[in-house]
Amino acid sequence: MSRPPVGHPAAAGAAPQDLRIDTSARDGRVLITIRGNIDITAEQTVQAALQQALGQARHGVDLDLSSTVFCDCCGLNSFLTARHRALQSGKTLTIRTASPLVQRLLSVTGTWPLFTLQHCSSGLSDGAPEASSASQEDALNGDENLRTEVVQLRRAMQTRPVIDQATGILMATFSLTAHDAWSVLVAVSQNTNTKLLHVAEKLLTTAQGQPLAEADQQQVAAAVTALGATAAPSDSPQPPQPLEEDDSSCGTPS
């Protein structure tokens, strides 16, 4: 794979230091490999790289996210935006491989099927990224598939602000970074076998003056405590406090 070309945001120093984007072209498709963290600081850089790749590709873009260490809703929004642009130009955007964290994000938001070719045509295999644009377009024109995609896309876009606000609440309440707040959300979702969106919706009730149920408070506190246990001793993490009804720090971030 090649390094980003001169002038590419990732090569020009605009990208965060923990983000690397490599591209390579073959048979009318562009493969983008993203290594590192995709968060709010990287969103514009990732979107610019995807848009540039779509402009260069004849058939579409494939993503290799197997080395993506962290990805939140900002990353998901970048992928969904690029996918929409791809479909408008008769191209496709697929995720070929993904790290476990990215797989969880796509699973809990119900967007994984949007980035595969299998649901579009049974004749396309994992090893056929160079399938003709005509066959891809025919597959994407099925009414039933398109209706399903619209529903999934709308659900994902509705999910993002709820999760973002819940992340902000955790950041303000426990003095967490965006990365750590996301980790807490994921941990609570996994430990309770609850969809990430539902966990976020519960947290949003604290912004309306309603305390979390005791069981939910315990899960959040346990996740924050576990997060603190992995920090360096010099960090001196403070014991988590429950999300109380009169906690002014639980307001919805602007």
C-alpha cells in the first residue's frame, strides 16, 4: 500500500498523530486502510480521504479497518456520508475487514449490512471487489433492498445524536475523555446485553432531572471504576459518583 499522496489531508499534517490513512488502487476500485483512532478530531480528515478516493475510483471504494483501534459515531457518520455519495454516483462503498471494536459499532447501530455487497446480489463474492459497476447498480436497484437500506440509514442517523449526548453526559459527570466515555458506554452495553442506543437513552433521562435506576447506576459506576483501574497510578482516578437527580453536571452538552 502507498502513503497518502502529497496534498492529502493525512499527509499534510492535518490528521491527528494517531491516525494513518493509506490508499491503493486496483481494477477500478480504491482500497483505503485506516490505522489508529477515528473520533471527532479525525472526522474531517477521514471524510476528505473518502471523498478523494470516490473521485478517483471507477467502481467504488473498499475499507480495511482491521487496524482501526477506536471508532465512534463520528467515524460511522463519515462512512455513511461517503456511502451516500457513492450511491449517488453509481458506485459502492464496502468494509472488507474491521477490528472487533468497529464490528461492535456497526452491529449495535444495525448498519453492518449497508457496507457489504452480499445483501445486494447473491452472485457477488467476498473476493470480487472488481465486479462491474453495471452489476452493482442492478443489485442496488431492488425495491426491497433499497427500502431496507433507507430504514437502516435513518435509524443510524437518529442514533448518532443520542449517543453523542450520552457520551457528553458521561464526560461531564465523571471528567472523562471522549474516548473513555465511549468505552464506558460500550462496556455497559456489553455487560447488560443491552443495545448501545438504549443505554444512551437511559443516560439522557438524567438531563431531564430523572435519576438512573439503581441497577443502571451500579453498571455505570462499575464501568468507570474498571476504566480507572487501567489508568496509570499517577492519574489518581476519583471514585465514581452515582448520577443523581440534582447533579448539575448532567446537563445535555450544547
